[in-house]
Amino acid sequence: MTKDDAQVWPGHEVAELCDGTAVVGDVSDPRMWDRLVQGTTHDLGEVTALVNNAGVFRVGDITTSDPRELDLLYRVNQLAPILAARAVAPSMRRAGRGSIVNISSTAGLCGRAVDRAAIRHASGW
């Protein structure tokens, strides 16, 4: 999410309705996950649930894909869920319990030559 996206993102409004907290960050940055888990355990106690729901999708031809865009797709769709699980696992162990839910797209199952959908589906998340 860019800073401009964060300006219009309704997450903070939704969080307020649920008496929750919204955090804007780079899900592909392990340091962001460490800070998030540290802040969460300080404020709320051990983490016992994680829902990996971040994902990006672009339609395009692999022969003309910008490698930077493919890198973004990899970092958000494949690397980020692993980093998130890695960050919360110690807290879940200390709590003696925990659940991780990974949400994925079915777009990679459609059989079209869409490289980006394949990246998302290949992650298995």
C-alpha cells in the first residue's frame, strides 16, 4: 500500500467500528511484522490468531511483465504470509495455542495464461 492509498483506505474507520486498531505497513518487511507483534503483545497480550488476507493481483502477459511488478506480487502474495506466521509463532507458543488462516484467490485455477494469478495461487496461501 502506498502512502496515497493509505490516505483513502477505510481500514481505520472499520477498526473504530469494531473497537479495533488498523495498521498500515509493508507486509513484505519482516521488521514491520516484528514491530506489529511486539506492539500487539504489549497492548493486548499474546497473539493467538492471524489472518493472512493481504494480496495483490494484476492481469497481464508474462512476456511483457515488469520484473518490479512481479517482485511485488511475490513479496506480498508469497513471502508476506510466511513472514507473518514466523513473527507470530513465538507468541502463539507462549500462549500455548494459536490459529493461522490463509486466504487466497481462486484466480490461479481458471486456466488462463495470467502470470500474476499463477503467482498468487502457487503460494498455496
